[in-house]
Amino acid sequence: MRIINGTVHDGRIVVEGTQLTEGEKVTVLTREGTETFRVSPDQKRELLASIAQAKRGEFVAVDDLLRELDEEN
């Protein structure tokens, strides 16, 4: 999974600094107005550690996770 920034131009999302493969599935998360969120110092450390872990390739692909969950039920 990647986090990619983009901007809407003429009703289309334009991503910055990367190419996406034709037909690639994406999820769009939009901000509402000037909303922000706050995290505690512990939450921030955990988030940064998780991002570093993902960048090292230490994660489970969503398809594998869903398959495992389905097998458990």
C-alpha cells in the first residue's frame, strides 16, 4: 500500500510524483474543510514505527490477510 498525494483538476484526481498502473485500485480520503486530528506522543511514535516497518516491507498484503481471516471462519 502506498500513500500518494494528489489534487483534483477538472473533476479528475492528478497524483503528484508517481505513476499509477492503468486499472490500479485506489482509495480516496478527503479532508473536510480545515479539520485536523491530534495524536498523543505515544500514538505518534507507534505510527512512525509502523510506517518505517511498512517501508522495510514488513507487512501482510491485504489479500493474504483477508484470505487468512476467511479461513479462520
